[in-house]
Amino acid sequence: MAGNIDEVVAFLLSERLLTEFQFSVLKQESDKAKYLCLHLEDLKKTEKLLLLDYEWVILPVERLKLTIVTERINKEFTYS
């Protein structure tokens, strides 16, 4: 898997927001980012996430910030 996705997947596995079956499907997907995004949106719809926020800034430097808040923890991922 792509290096940046590994952090998010590890977090979801540790918080039991991604099952082993879903993880095995993710490993076989050709578009891992899209699968992960759809999974996060599904978690939001089923209210397993209190907050799911994306911020994508292109200029002056491309940066992506993903914030995930659950009942137990909040986690922010930033990629440049």
C-alpha cells in the first residue's frame, strides 16, 4: 500500500473501525485511496465517527489534512 495510506489504515485497525476482511479487500483494490475515502464516508454516515474533515490546499504548497474524531480519540493526518 502507499506509505501515506498506511498511517490511516493502522489507525482505523487500532480503533476497530476497519475489519480484517475490509483490510484484505483494501489490499486488493486498485484504487486504495478511493476505497478508503468511501469507507470513511460510510463510517461517518453510520455515526461511528463524530467528525470527518478534509482540507486540501493547493497553493503555495500542496497539502492535505485529514481529521478524524471518534468517541475515544481525535487524530489528524497531514501530508505535504
